Amino acid sequence: MTISMNLNGAPTELDVKPNYTLHDALQFKLGLTGAKHMCNKGVCGSCAVIVDGRCVLSCQMLAVECDGSTVETVEGIAAQPKWKPLLDAYCKWDAMQCGYCTTGFVVTAKSLLDRNPHPTEQDCKEALSGNICICGTYPRHSQAIMEAALAMNP
């Protein structure tokens, strides 16, 4: 099947099998590896992307469901100067150790900041509740998000 989407601001067409997940399409058809393959069961958050303004787990969504949608990945977020304060705050607060889960956290954080430009620590914890970090850097994520929010929306 051929599907069309706006991917990270660019019109994109690709051929996918009907059973391809969005994660499969991003990685194997487009070479985007930011959404990580970890649990493949929708419980870790490492494959998070934003589809039509909503944070979703790409391992749990079929690519064909994204036909006509707008999809943002961590690669697209990182390429936008607007989100540099978020990436800088993640580095400053060392909100990653092994780094495997970090892309999912950043995508989820971006989705939160799109909805709520001044989140509280509790808002951050609730938004990130679906993301798992085996290294245990949870408090640092909230600090990074709140600092980025202040830098982006004084």
C-alpha cells in the first residue's frame, strides 16, 4: 500500500505492507532510528512519536493508520531551533545515562510542552508516566522539562 504523510515538515510517500507498524515504516523504509525498538508491546515509551499532535507509541500503530497524518519524530524535533532549549536542558541535567530511552522521553516532553508551556513537576511526572528508564533518571527529566519551559516561555 502507498501512504502519504507529512513527516517532520516534509511531504512523504512510502510503500508499506498492511501489517507494518509505524515504527517499522520509520526505521526500515525511511531509515529513521530515533524511535527505539525496545519492548514492542507498548509499555516502555521508547518508540514515542507525535501523530497529528498526539504522542503515540509507534510500535502499537499501523503505518496505514497514518495515511494523511502529520508525524513528528525526534529527528524532526532535534532539527527545529525552537526545541534546542529542551535538548540543552536534557544534556545539562544529565537526564540520560545509557540514552536508549531518551528519545522517547524527549518526544513525550515536546508533546507536553505543546499542550502546556508551563508544566509543574506533577504535570511532567504524569506526562512521562508511560516512559520507562532502566537507569532511573526520572527526577532529572522533570527538571529538564521545567527549565526548558522557562527558557522557551519566559
